[in-house]
Amino acid sequence: MLAGKIKIMGFPQIIGHEPQKEFLLSSVRKNRISHAYLFSGPEGVGKKLVAVGFAKLINCADERAEDTDCGCASCVKTEKGLNPDVLVFGYPGEKTIKVDNVREDIERLIHLAPYENPYKVFIVDGAQRMNFNAQNAFLKTLEEPPPNSVIILITTLADQLMPTIRSRCQSVVFQPLETRKVREFLEKENPESGDPELVSRISGGSISRALATDEDYLRKRTEYIDCLMAVDGRKPLTLFDSVERIQKEIKGGGPDELKTVFDIFSVWLRDSVVLKTSGEKDEIVNADLLERLSEYSGKRNVSELLGKFSALEEAMTRISENNANVEVSLENLLLRLSV
Ligand SMILES: [Zn+2]
């Protein structure tokens, strides 16, 4: 009765990632489930969903999760985050995962037999945050994995994990979702989103990014592009005015607002290059700003446009690593992008 009210997302219902899901399914069918997996790929594409789906699959009481929505007790508990044998460690808000976390949450528990399922599954989200000591402690667990345990590390930056950890995990690499899949998801799950076509293009194949692309994001995107286009190198006032407008948005936004500014400029440059080279309008992200994009891209050649990516990278590095003055860095950046 309860199961009917809960939306059970079976493995096949997770959108995209067909080869990855097929690989995992076949490891179950062939009874070759690894002790440890490393799921790597971009933010927000569904790595955790697949991990939880896989945990359901290997613990499913009536083996239905492979083909359809399954409402068995084990699947329902996993879906609700209440399965004592499926543990997800995300450590939200924590910059690093420390050795004590690994000892308390994994080392201590992994040697206990599963309570009521065939497998004990440990999912560590954002595994690249494990610091050196935590990774060393974790490695010991990987070297002597207890039977009936499965560890799934999820990361956007696999190379921040020690090679000795990576080599002991079965690697599953995830790609961004196709724009079409994101659009279908939005049309079905989030019909309120204003323009699914535009939002799916902006998402870069990430569902979480698509969901964050709201009215306010779209307004800011237009504002940042306006600021860039308004700069005239011969009129310093236009530069100061644009930087002031961007800083106002940064102050009003969250801590990641500066990253949003860089992201928007980066996609703008990428679009300009696409327009200049292949001219494929289908591949343009900022499809609704095509006129302005043509204006920007038309004034510059490809090598000039490509050169501007380094201006962007330098500005990002200066600000993130050296705590450089944001105002000065933005002035430099806008000047270089507007030449
Ligand atoms: Zn089930």
C-alpha cells in the first residue's frame, strides 16, 4: 500500500547513461559485482541516481528492479533512504572528508554483515574531498574488502583520488546527458520551466544545472552579456559602468555568483567559435541571443576568439588562488574580452 504512494525510480527509469547502466546490469547478470566502483563525470548528470539504482538492483528481493518499477520492501526502503544496508555519505557543507569520517562511517560499519539484504552498499558522494589521511585510511578498506560489501565512490574529479584507490575500483565514466534528454526530462518533470529548449541547452547536459536555470538565472545571463557588449575600450566609463553592474549582481547573489559570471562568458565564447566555424545553429547554447552573438563573433576571427579563453582562465585562477582584487580582475577581463 505504501509502495503505491512512493515514486519508485527503477534502474531503467533513470534517464540517459545507457552504456553505463547496461555495464552494471550485465555485471549483476554475470554475477560479477565488484567490491568497489568509481563513478566519475560532470556534476548533476545523475551519477548518484545510478548508484542508488544499482544498490536497489543488487539488493532487490524479487529481482524486478532490472526491468520495471519495483515496490519490494528493500527497494522502497532504499528509495526513502531508510535501508540499513544502503548508506549514502554526502557530507554536505563539508569542504573535506576527514580520516575520522572514513573510520567512523565506513571502516567500522563495513565489517558488520548486512542486516536484511544480500549486500551492504556504501556510497560516498563527492569522494574527491577525502583528504590525504582519509584516502590512506580508505585504501586499507579497499585492500581487504569484506564479503557482501559494495563501495561506490562518486566524483567529479577522479584525478584527485590516489592512483592506488582508482586502480582498485571498477571505473564507470559518465558523460553529460544529451540536450534532448534534458529537454524531455524538463517537459515531463518540471513543466513550469519557461523554455525547456533554451534551458536544456544552457544545462550543458546536467539535470541539476537545468533545474537551477530559473528566471533569475536567465535575467542575469542577459545582464552579464549586456555588460560585456557595452564595453568600448576607447570609453573607460563604459568599462567602469559594466564592472559596477556585475559587482552589484555578485553582491546580491550567493558565493558562487562569480563562477556563474565566468561560466556565462565561457559559454558565450564557445558559442562565438561555433558560430564562426561550423555555423551550426543547433549547437548554439545562447540560441535566443543569436543576433548579439553574431555581432560579437562577426567582429573577431577564430584565433582571437580562442585567445580569449585564456583571459578567462587567468582571471579565474587569479581570483580563486591569489584572492586578487575582484574589481581589477573583472576590469582586465572585460577589456580583454571586448577588444
Ligand atoms: Zn525490489
